[in-house]
Amino acid sequence: MRIVVLAKEVPDTAGDRSLSLETGLAEREAAARVLDEISERAIEVALRYADAHPGTEVVLVSMAPATAAATLRKGLAMGATSALLVADDALRGADLSLTAEVLAAAVRRVGFDLVIAGDRSTDGSGGVLPAMLAERLGVAHATSLASVEIAEERVSGARAVEAGVARVTAALPAVISITEALPDPRLASIKGIMAAKKKPFETASLSDLDVEAERIDAPRSIMIAVAERPARGAGTIITDQGDAGERLAEFLVENRLV
């Protein structure tokens, strides 16, 4: 079986994060860039299956600047088999629709039985890319899974719904996304770090994927405004003088919190 894991490089959540007021894009140089934690969990899901099923290939696929190669190698050090990085200057600022199209082309290039992604990244938090990718690939999808069971012909899992928990199953090939309820990722060993340097790593451009660069220039979505977040104001302090309950209720109603 070949399992493709979508791996994303993001600004470290422990550092400062900001948007450029000119472009509306994240200032990725303002903080250290790391492999997204939800991507690490997705890799762990794939590796646990590979550990129990020799011969399974775990392929990392990412769309990012060429400098993200060092970040992707962390996934290889964890135990992934190989990686494909789509790096092209024309993709700077790509929206979700374009990202889904390019990643679908990359996934087709490497081949897949199952694609595993995080439910949402810590930078964009769109939460819709896995479903958009499945549509592009023409396969079933099961999203926001809090548990995953992979078999030779199908993938199953459970996800939280308004009425409780739903069990879902999809025939392979398929795309799934997982939540932070999945186990913590393993740490890369010294042996894994050394082995990662020799594992297959391909960097591809749009032309390599047969994606027409001319169509990339046409915007799929348009940002009409971007502004700096207002400074956080001082909070309201309620001192109990026998009427704290009434004042708290008035505050909640005034701020439309109830």
C-alpha cells in the first residue's frame, strides 16, 4: 500500500505571527518555520500502519518554498519513505482552490491508495482542503476523524457529530483528515535523522506536474481588505457589592454573549 501524507510547513505557534498589510500574506520570516503538529500526527497514523504491514510506502507531499526541504526531512527522519516538494514562485499566495489543484497533481504523480491530512493547519485553519483534494482526485473522503482503522480495501474511523459519534467507512482509494485526538507523533531517532539524508526527495515545479502556469495568474479568490488587529482593550472588573450577579448579567446581554 502507498499512503500519501500531506505535510505542511508553518510558522511556529510559539513565536510571533503577523500578516503583511501590503500583501495580506503571512510574514513567514517573522518566526521559525516548523512541520505543523497536525501533519506530524498524520505521519504517525501512516507510520503505525506501515510498522505493522511491511512493504507499505509512506510518501510526504507538500507545497511550499524550496527552503521547506529541511522541514520535510523531519518527516523522513520519523520514518517516511520519500518526499515530494512542490516549489514554484508562481504559487506564492495561492488560495485553497489553487492549492487543492496543485496538490492533486502532485498526489497523482506519486500514486496513492490513501491520502492522510490534518483537519486544519495552524496557520490558515481553512479546514476544507482535504475535501477539495478528494473532489479533484475523484475519490471518497472521510474528514475530521478522531480514530482511524486502515485495511487493505477500506479505511474507517469515528468523528464527533452534534448528536454524538459517527462511524464512517470509505473504500480505497480515499482521502481522510485527522484531528488532534490521534496519538502524539514519535520522535526522530539519531538513526532516523541520518537515514533521512539518503531517502528519495523530489522537488517539482508546476511544469513538472503539467499544471499550466498561465492559468495560475488568474485569481481564484480576491482579498478586498486587510487590517491590523486592534489592540486588546482593558477588561471589565466587577466588584461584588451585593449586585455582582445583576451587573454580570447586564454585561453579558450588552455584549451579546447570551
